[in-house]
Amino acid sequence: MSKESIKRIKNRIYVIIFKSNTRKGKLFDVALLLVILVNLLAVMFDSVEYYHDYYGTVLRIVEWVITGLFIIEYFFRIWVLNRKAKYIFSFYGIVYLLAILPSFIGLFIAGTHLLVVIITLRLLRIFSIFQMNNYTRQGNILIRSLLSSWSKISVFLLSVIAVITVLGTLMYLIEGAENGFSNIPISIYWTIVTITTVGYGDISPVTPMGQIIASITMMLCYAIIAVPTGIITAEALNQNKGNIACPRCRTENEKESNYCKKCGEKIIG
């Protein structure tokens, strides 16, 4: 087979696998999503004792057949690309590889094949398949907001950890082992459970002073929830303001723009 023939085959496969805006590409991606859903259902049913006992063999065969299809697909994805390393270490490249590995690891470590549920992340492609660019844009804004507010949230979390440690230590000193607060780590565990409003009830204060501190701890949860939410919201509002710079030529474009008005580069807004 000549190099030109191989190149044409690569181009056709590339369009089918990577171009979800084409008819063949969209059909391929929709079929792939259905296969992923079947795989997830097989793994979920296999974790139920009844289905595992009666249909375990069938479910594992389905899983291995689908894993084989994913291996072939992964091979073709790498084969048709020129910059293979860049794709292999990209987000989707890593996700696709992690979706294959659990089945093989499960041959040596029992139960790890269930980690194939990582493949759920592949369902994110539905946004590009059905051209849900608006949702993708909003997701990008959320990610940028989280990244830009990380330093503020880190300081806040360190402050929360300090407060939790102090409150846990106080509860240990006030309540003592006779009331279930046998050591500082357990007391800190109680504080975390209380401040997050989980409230398992396995440990509870008995003394009046301990109950006062417990009440203060419960009220603190509102501030803990509100502060990071406010930080991220403020950053998200900042992300929505102003223009978007083109990643290639740095030309300022309106925030609703999909492509740069100067060079035509796609803008991730």
C-alpha cells in the first residue's frame, strides 16, 4: 500500500474519530456513547450480588468485548495523529487510557475492574457532539473562576482548619474520655462532622459548656459555606466582564465571540 493510500485512510479515520461536526463523526460519537453506557451498566450490574452470581460470566464477556473495542479505538486515535505525545498526555488522552487499564489490572487485583467507571468522564464529549458550546463556555468560566480564587480559598481553608483544631481540642478538654471524646483526633473528627452539618450522632457533648461550644460550631457552618461561595461567585462575575483576548494574537474580542476578529483563531470563552 502506497504512502498516499495510507494518508487518505488516516484522513478518513481522523474525520470520523475527531470531527464530531461531520455526519460520520457524529454517528461515530453517538455510537461510542451508547457503547460506554452499556459498559457502565454491565459494571454496575456486576457489582450486585444476584446479577454477579447468575450473569457474572456474561457481564464480564460484555466488558471485555467493549474493552477490546476501546483498545482498537485508542490505537486508531494515536495512529492518525501527527503530534501523538501531546494527545496521549492531554485530558481526554489520559481518560481514554484509564478507561482501558482497570480491566487488565482486575486480572491481578480483584475488584479493580470496577474502576472502569472512570469511563464516565468520556460522556463529557456529548457537549461537543451536540454543539453545546454555551455550556462548554460556562464550564470554562467556572474552571477559570476556581483557579483564580484558589489562593483566597486556600487561606480560608487554612483558617477553617485552625478553628476546627482549636474547637476539637477544647471539646477534648471539656468533655473528656468519659463522654466519648477520648483523644484530640476524635474530638477534631466530631468538630468536622458537626461543622459540615452531617451529624452522625456517634459522639455528642453532655456538659453545658460542651453544648455551648457545639452550638457555636453549628453556627460557624453558615460562614464556612457562604465565604468560598462568595469568593468563587465574585471571580465568576469578573470572568464575565470585559473582552476576551485571543490566545494567538492577543487581540481583544467581545466576550460572546467564538473566533478572533483579526486572525480567526478559535476563542475559548
